[in-house]
Amino acid sequence: MNWAKNITNMEEGNYRTINGNANELIAIGRCIKAGFACSKVEVTNGRYDAVIDPGKGKRLLRVQIKGTSSGSVGFTGGGRSGQQISRVVASRTYKYSKEDCDLILAVDSNNGDCYIIPIEDIQNWGTTKALSKLQDYKENWNLLEGIVESVN
């Protein structure tokens, strides 16, 4: 089942922004439903979007949330598009690393499926990967326990 999208015909740029916000809220809600305390980070354009508190005196996990409706997920940040962005300045795009976050949580905007991807796993990949190639990560919430252990 696919979710209804932009049924009010909102201007595309505005819709893209609120759809990204919705993806973050979906990801946070899914973390909470899986039993992890999770909170949104209110810093726009930060290196991570949320934190998960694994409890038991362990450090917070930094989560970069990536929404997709195209069938692939990107592993870069720093790039923005739109008329207000100058095209003459140097690119600020970078690939996420363990200095930025502990995991990528990808949300399929079409149906809410979540992909829990440890940041170490993307280091030998390109800047994008098809969701069809990420099936081992799909709804694999048990991976969070392994990520907690690797960062503590």
C-alpha cells in the first residue's frame, strides 16, 4: 500500500521540505515503537537528525535520517537545491562518515519501511544504493543493538 502524497497540490519545493520533516517523524516514531528512546535534534542541516538513547549508561547514537521515494537512498549531506541556492559557489556535499553519525535510518516515503544501516557499512559503497540491495537492513531493528555495542 502506498501512502497519499501532496493531495493538496502544495508547491513542489515546500512539499519537499515538509515531506522530509514527515520522514524524520516517521523514523523517530518507528524507533520508539521498536522500544528505543529517540528524540529529534532541532538543529537544521546538522550532521545528524535524531538521537537514540540506548540506556544502561551507554552513549547516545547519532542518527542521520534519509527519506526516499525513488527506490534508492543517498549517503551524502550538505547539498541543497532550489532557486535560492547559488550555483556559483563550490559544492558543500560530503559523504557521511562515523565522524558525522552512527547510523543511517532510511525511510521509504511510499510506505514507511525503515532501513537501519550502520555507518561503517556505507564506507565502501558509493554515494547511493538501491533499496532492493539493502534488504538485509530492511526492518532489521536488531541491528541497533550491534551499533550500540560498536560505539561504546
